[in-house]
Amino acid sequence: RFAVSVGYWKDPYIQYFVRQAKERKAPEINRGKLACYYARVHGVSYLIKAFLKKTECNCQIVNLGAGMDTLFWRLKDENLLPRKYFEVDFPMIVARKIHNIKSKPPLSKPIMESHSGDSLLIDSHSLDSSRYSIVGADLRFSSDLEEKLKKHNLDIHLPTLLVAECVLVYMTPQQSANLLKWAASTFPVAMFINYEQVNMTDRFGQIMIENLQRRQCNLAGVEVCRSLDSQRERLLLNGWETARAIDMMKVYSFLPQADVRRIEGLEFLDEKELFEQLMQHYCICWASKDSSNL
């Protein structure tokens, strides 16, 4: 929300989910973290739009651990909605999101506009329209997840894009492996995008882990975040045919340089080294399996 408010990228919907923080963060946290968020938003968005264009939107998206994400609304504005867009998160998070959607017309109106067919189903822990569904489930139990998604008309034969941003790292390696295996074995044509930490065994990575532990935040799956190789291997070992991984410094170098200069002018950063270290400790990985040579 803060990054959007100072102009890193445009998101007219985030204001309806997250209140603006009153205090300003320290500049070194700001510039480094905000540029990392900026690279993450653009990098993930680039892959999502590439998939949508390749399938001509004849596909479905499953956003795992979606939280207060606004991607559905932004894709609708760009006329890039897939056949169906699913979000999954803990029931408590889902209940909060549904409350916001029901009480804020700029969020509910696009869902109604894209809906066709029978009446829209909505209760405290799920919402189902013809183009958008939000489901309360625990990603650690893939059979329960699949059952709930199918109840909301998941079509396993459609090309499917699964997105997980800072989600798998909170599960044990076995639990995330089960989820990846389920996804790879369920959909004949699919892509998986994962954004999370990497290079976590060095000193900078250890400090990140310690800082999070001090806030009672345990990264149960951090051992898979050793390197770009370990991130790729995890995907390949769990049924995906191809897998790639790049750190966020690399992503940042791929972004349109005119826009990078614009965001670098938003706030002064003299801790360039700290920023680069932070960017080298996050990555985007993407994997695919493709029975129809899409």
C-alpha cells in the first residue's frame, strides 16, 4: 500500500483492503524493500500475462495464499481475465477479504459485471461467481483443497497457472512438496510461479531468519531456499518438466530501464550494497508441464 501511495506502481484497488500506515518507514528499509516489491510485482505480472496471452485467456488461475491480493481486479481492467480466477487462503483471511468485497462497491461491482449464469454464491468463508472464486482452505492438505476447488468448478483440463508468493516457505519441505506434486499430477497443462527467499545459508540470510524469528515468524521451509539450484530441483523432483529460477537482482536488470530510473528517483538510497544483498535473497521460479505443446 505504501509503495503504491508513493508511486512505485499503480493499483487502484489496494486501498480497499489495506489501510494506509501513518508512520513512514526508515529510508533504508523503504528504498530497498520497495524496489524489491516493485521488481516482484512486475516480474510475477510479466509471467502471468505471458501465460494469459499464450492461452488467449482460455485458462484458469489459482492464486495460492492470495491474502489481500488485487490481481483479479487489475486483470479485469486490462481485459485479461482468464475463464476462471481462484484464490485460496486460510478461512480467517478469506472471511476478511469477503467482508471487504461485500462492503465496497468498487470491489463487488467488477465481480458482478463479469458474472453470468445462476445466482452468485457467497457465505462467510467462500465466494463463487462464474469468473472469480475465493476459497477458504489449508494448502497443507491438498485433497481438501482439490475438493473445495472442484466444488467451485475447477476444470482440470484447462491450462492452469498456479501462483504462490511467499507461501511455500511457511510450510515444511514435505508439505510444499506434496502441494507441488498435487499440482503437477492434477493438470495436464500447467505452469507454477513461486516467489520467495533464496541464498538463505549465508550471513545475510541468517540475519533475515533471526529477524523474523524475533517476530515469532517461523520459516518452516527455509531449507529448500538454499540456492537457485535447490529451488529448481524442488520443482523438477515433484513432477514438473521444466523449471527456471532467477534472483530479484536479475529480474530488476530485465525491467524497462526508463521505469527503473523513474522509481529510483522517487526516494534517495545511499545503501546500494544493502539493496543488492536484499535482492539477491529473493527469487522468482517458474515451472511448467505441457502435454499439448502450448
